Amino acid sequence: MSDLVLIEEGDAGDRAPLTDDPVCERCGAPFKPSKKTQRYCVPACQKKASRHSARGSRGIENKRRNREHYERAAWLSYDVLRSSSDAQRQMLLAILEAASSTDAPLRNILFDPTLLGADRHSPIGKLYPDTRCPDTPNIAKMVYAFCREEWGVSTREAILDHGKPARRRFTEEVTPNDPPEHPQQVALRDTRPDAASTAPPGAYDWRKLARAMGDPGWRRYFGQEELDGFL
């Protein structure tokens, strides 16, 4: 009498077949093929295998997204911190307005628990030389502190309504200690800058914000000499 074989869940290579039937390459279960070339027991297994093969390794994709996530957070922090007090306010309001509208990756940055919970000495979400400055907050902490100071609410309360983007307008007409306006009260204003315009010396430069916020066409806002200065 042969010994019993214990079969556990796992890949096809981890299972010991009890019959001469082929084994499904996806789930490892024995099956009776309807044709010689059949490799999967059911269409669902074939579909899962095809989807995994077409997508490739999710680890590489996740690493790329994670890198882009924190690089964008670092550039936002870098540009805001190097602006004047008035310009910082304008940039933070623009960030809030974009996050309250359609910029989901920006919302992910502002809600990132790693950034919000990071110690001031932590280099995460910062560029050099800010990584060595303990008094330099990351962008998620900056926006959270700004919302608390301006309206007494958290970032999430400022830009979401019942868990969804509230599409609120954050402009200079909103005075400190007043809540942000809601789209039911006033229509969203198109804040996209004119590509041909330039910022006067010392004024708030929206072009830097376009670069920091990942605008894919930010280079068209600068002249060649200015672009060379970024290198």
C-alpha cells in the first residue's frame, strides 16, 4: 500500500500529481485535457496566466511608482521652501486646488502616512541640502500645517468632501480663518497659466510650480538659458 501524499495549495511545481493527468500550469490541479495542447484546467486559470505574463513583474512597476512619488514630493518641498512668504502661500493654495480637483497622485503625496509621520530629521521627501536640515518639513507636513493655520482643518478635510475630491477653489480671495469656497457657491476658475507669460523679477513664478507638480510640458514655459540653469 503506497503512502498517502499530502497536497497543499501552491504552484504547480509544489504539487505531487496523484494521476497520470496533466497538471494546470496556473493552479497546479490535475485535469483531463480536451486537446493535447491544453495547459490550463479552466479558462479562468488561462486568463490569469495571460494577464500576469503581459503585465510582467509588479515589483518593478511598484518601485518605479514609489520612486516617482517621493521624487515629486521632494521637488515640491524644495521649490516651496525657496520662495518668498507670499509666493509660498500662492504655491500651497495652488497645490491644494490641484489636489482637490483631478490630481490623484498629488493627493497620494499629501495623504502619505510615511511623509506625515516622518521625523523632522528624516530625509524622506526632501532634496539636498534640505535632507541635512532638521527644521525643514516635507511637503505633506507643510500643507497640513498650512490648512491648520488657515482654516483649523486637516488636509483631508480641506480637499475632500465625503471622501471624494471636493473640487474646491483655493484663491487669494479666500482670506485667513475663512473656509475654502465650495464649487456650489462659485465655479472653479481656470488657473492654468498662459504659456507665453513670464513672471516679473521677485514675483511668484508659477512656472516653477508647474515643474515641481510634474507638468509634462513644463519645459515649454522656460527659455533655453533658464533651462540650462537647471542642469
